[in-house]
Amino acid sequence: MAVPHPLNEAVIQQAMHDMRNGQLGRWEGTGFTADILDALKHPQNAVALAHARVPWVRCQINRDVVLRTLNRVPDIQKEIDAIDRMLRLGASTEMLGEFHGLSHQEVARRRAILALPDRKGRWPVLTEEQDTELWQGWSQARLERAIDPEDDAAMLELAMELAETRQLPLAVVWSAIQDWIDQGLL
């Protein structure tokens, strides 16, 4: 006994799902005409098409889109790793919104996934000794690497390194750096 063609089943299942959710516009230009979509409103027609042994669906790969998507995978992974690193280092929700466009809810979800404690209250204030040590580390590294203070990505990378080595929350380090830049202490 021949089995139904899997593409037929998959397409009918998706078409029925979209039909139930009022998203028939997705099917325009695919070969599903108004009369075919109307016929799918009757369950026996949908079942007949889903169980057809002859493939009535043709699958075509858009090579350019596939390659563009595959080429983005490393970038997506880098962004995920960067967000996770920022969260683990104590970045503020505002920083994650600024650098990665994450909402408060997305940041909270990411914190939960990483099993990080909820942030409540104000960030700690740097002691004079911590501030001096951080300033020296930042100014020296910035000059050695010739980092432009307007290059937020490079400044963030440096801030993360300083937060890691000094065991300080990234939000506190970033705030201090931004204050120094705003004051023109370059």
C-alpha cells in the first residue's frame, strides 16, 4: 500500500493552520488559488489532498536565501554569546536594550535562562580606590589599543574585560567610563 506524500501532508497541515488563524495571504502566489482555498474549507477535500499518493507539491530551494541564512549563523551565535557574557558580568537592562535591542521582558527571560539572580536596588558605588584603579586600567588600555571613545563596540569590549578582571558589575564599569568620557577625561 502506497503512503501519502509527506510534502502534500505538510502543506495541507500548514494551510489549514493558516486558514484557522486568518492568514490566507501567505498562500497568494504559491499556486493556491481562491477556488482551491475555498475547497479546503471542506474537511473531505483537505483529507483527500493530504493523503494523495502523487506529489502535487514541488519543493524549490532558494539557494541565495539559504546561503545568506547559513552565513549569518556565526554572527547570531556571537550575538547570543555577547548577550550572555554581558548578563553574567552584570550589565544593566538599559545596556542590553541599547546594544542589542532587548526589551525588559527579554532581558528578564534571558536572566532566568542563565539562572542569574534578579537585580533589585541600586548598583554598588565604586570606592575611591576602585575608581582610581579602574580609571588607570581603562585609560592605559584605551591608549595602548588606540580605541576611539566614540566606538561603542570597542569601548564595551574593554569595559567587559575590566569588569571581569576587577570583579565589578559591568553596569558600574560602563557608567564610570561614560562619566569620564562625558567629562572629557581622555
